[in-house]
Amino acid sequence: MTGVASPPDRPFVRAVVRGTAAAGATTVWTVALSLLSVPLFLGALGPAGFGAWVLVQTFSAFRGWGALLDIGTGTSAMKLLAERLALGERDEAAEIGTAALVVSAIGGLAGAGLLVLAVQLGLADLFGIEGDERTGFNTAAVMFALAIPIDLVNRTLHFTLEGLQRVDLSRWCEVVRRTLVVVATVVAARATGDLGAVGLAYLAVSVPTLGLSWFIVRRHLPARRPTSATGVELLRYGSRIAAIRPLGTVHRMMDRLIVGAILGPSAVSLVEIATLVQGGAQAVVAAGAHAIIPSAAWLRARGAVEKQRQLVLRGTQLTVIAVLPLVIGPAIAANELVGVWLGGDGADAAALIPIALAYAAVVAFAHVASEFLIGVGRPGVVFRAAVVALIVNLLLTLVLVPLIGVVGAFVGSLVAVPLSAAPTVLGALRATDASGRDFVRATLRPLVAPGSWIVAIAVLAVLGPFGDLTTIALIATVGGLGYAALVMQRVDIGELVGRSVPAG
């Protein structure tokens, strides 16, 4: 395999910092795209049509039900690739990458068939979609079905790049894909107002974005026929991951499905608006921790225990620092935010945003720990905690949505999330011989004063005699700059970023 670029030939810290920076930059772009697309979709499709489009997207192979079809082999490949390359085993890494693509292709074809069958059996009836909207919904769902195998292979290629310690390339591939999807589907919606045409536009974009990912991966890792032993290893660890990833997908999708089935597609549009604001904060969480699984696998393969502890504590600290102002400001100024963003169309969603953001804040403290445990081969801790939280969340959502409406879905999530977060953090601390005091010192103590500052500025701005846009601008500038200054007084950001994942 002469001439093949390999992560062990690059300084590890540089690869991680570069990947984290790329993840942060691309996250800002994709969140902005999502936020900008909502008013355009609402104007073209109306609340019911937009809600129906959101329901179709729950079957996505990137973040919806279709993502389950790789049975955990994407994440498994990322972990195993990082371990193999940390030990210089390039041929084995190439076999793992090929095996993962084969599994994802087979799973994608099966998923496509299942979704088409569901459409034929009356999927639209589950959400009460009738008339012309029913035809558009069914057509869009079939288009999504055809895209599932394409997207699932593309997603696995992204995982492959992350296992190669090229998170930056993975994220840039994703931002290109997401940009083309948003542009194509918005144009189709505005031009036709037809949900079926929107689905066709999505399918048309899927093929070239797969080609881009394939080209980039093959420049760094050639295809190599896997042995049976490689396939067994991939599937063995993938089966353990497959027990965890469905839980995250179920959590992300069940609010939309339950609200859609009980209250109808128009109510789903409110869920989507609040979830997009929540998703902006959670995207920063994911971006800050995007390199954790391959980094943890790398450090574990080299026996670097102290550096694993630093990975958990400093990684969590950096994540919480980045997310806190994105939670506090929008939660306090939710009405002003929705007013500037959607005008009167999203007023009912403003009450949901603070609860959704409170959930994101709790997740920020546990996400690095969760990814770390998966990276070092201890997914059982994450799985057991997530199962308990999911069951509680599901039961509460089913009870509360008929009683108090859409807000019940978000209340259920908020009540349940500590049941998952606390055991996950404790598991990571035990795995790295860190104490609860170490965790509090890293994540809470430095942020009391900065957090208090931005709360005070946000409350004063909301209560002041300002318009919506001026209120948001004051919170972003005065609150944000003061927060940054106070953080830098208490945390050595240069040291945190430069040494958060020391070289193994």
C-alpha cells in the first residue's frame, strides 16, 4: 500500500484540532442553512405540508430510521480503523472500510424495500394525510426509499474518514451534501409547492454527493477485499453499537411521529421549529466531540490512561463552554428569536424552545463521556442508561401529548435525560480514574460567573424597551463578548484547545 496517506504519519494533535475546527465551522453553516430553510418551506408548503415533509425525513439514512440499517457497522468501522492505524496495520484498515460499505449497501437495499412496502400499506393513514397532500407524501416517501441505500453508503464513507482521523474531510463532505440538499429541496418547494417534487430533488442530489465522498475516501484508503475474520470483527462490535444507536434515533424521531399520529402534521411543524433551535445547540455539542470516538480508540490502543482522562475532562469542558451561551440566550429570548426568524408563523413554538434548550444543556455535560465509552469499547454503560431514559421518555410523551399538547413531548425528554446523562458521566469517570470533584472543577466552577453574566444581560434586554432584532443583537454582542472575556479569565483556552487530546 505504498503511497497511501495514513493518520499515523501525521501529528495526532494536529489531526484532532483540525477536525474539531472543521466540525465547528461546518456546523455553523449547516445550522444556518436549516434555520433559513424553515420559513421558505413554510411559505411554499404551509404548516401541514411542511409537517408532512418533516415526517418523510424521519426515514433519512443520515439521522432518521434509515440510519439503523447499518446495524452499527459505521461507528464500529470508525473505531476499528482508528485502532488499526494507530498500530500501523494499513491493510487490515482497508479491509474494515470495504466490509463496512458492503454491510451498509445491503442494509440500505433492505430499508428501501421496507419503506416502499410501508407506503403501499398506507403509511399516510398513520398521520391522517389525505387528498392531494397524500399523493405528494407517498411520492416523496418513495423517493426517500430510493435514496436510502445511496445515503447509507455515503454515511459509512463519512465514518471511514473519521476513523482515518480526517474528521475535517468528513465534515466538509457532509456540509456539501447538506447545502445541495437544502438548495435543491427549497427550490423544488418554492417552484412547485408539491411534496413529491421535493422528494425527487432530494434523490437527485444524493448521487453526486455519494460520488464526492467515494472519491475522497479512495484517495486515502484503497478498497481491499475483506477476510471473513475482518467481517466477523466488524459485525461483533457493530452489534454492540447497534444496541445503542437505535436508541438515539428513536429519541430524535419519536416526538415527531407521536405528535404527528396524535395531533396531525401541522403540529409536527411546531416540533420541528423548536427542535431546530435545540439542534443548533446540540450540533455544537456534536462538533466539539466529533473526534472523541477515534481519539479514544487511538489512545486506548497505545495505553495512554492519563491522556484518556484529559480527553474526557477537557473535552467536556470545551463542549460546555461552547454550548452554554447558545442555550441561555435563545431560551430567555425565545419570543424575540421566533419573531425575527418566522414572524407570526412560529409564535406557538416559542414556548417550546426553553424546554428544548434545557435538554440540550444536560446533553452537553454527557456527550463526550458517551462517545468516549464507545471509543474505548464500553458501550454497555451507555446502552443501559439510554434504555432507561428512553422508556421513561416514551411513556411520558404518550401520556402528556394528549393531555397538554406538543409541549408534552419536550417535557418528557427533559425529565428523562438525567437518567441517561448521570450514569454515562460516572462510567467515563470510573474508566479514567477521575473523580466527581475533577468533573465539577472542569465543567461547572469556571462557568458560574460567565453564565450569570449572560443570564443578566439576556433578562435585561428582554425586559428593556427594544425591538426583537435589537434585543437579540444586544444579547449576542454584550452578552457574548462579556461571556467570552469572563471565560478566558478562568480557563486557559489555548492550553485547552492545544492539549485537550495529547499525542499518543
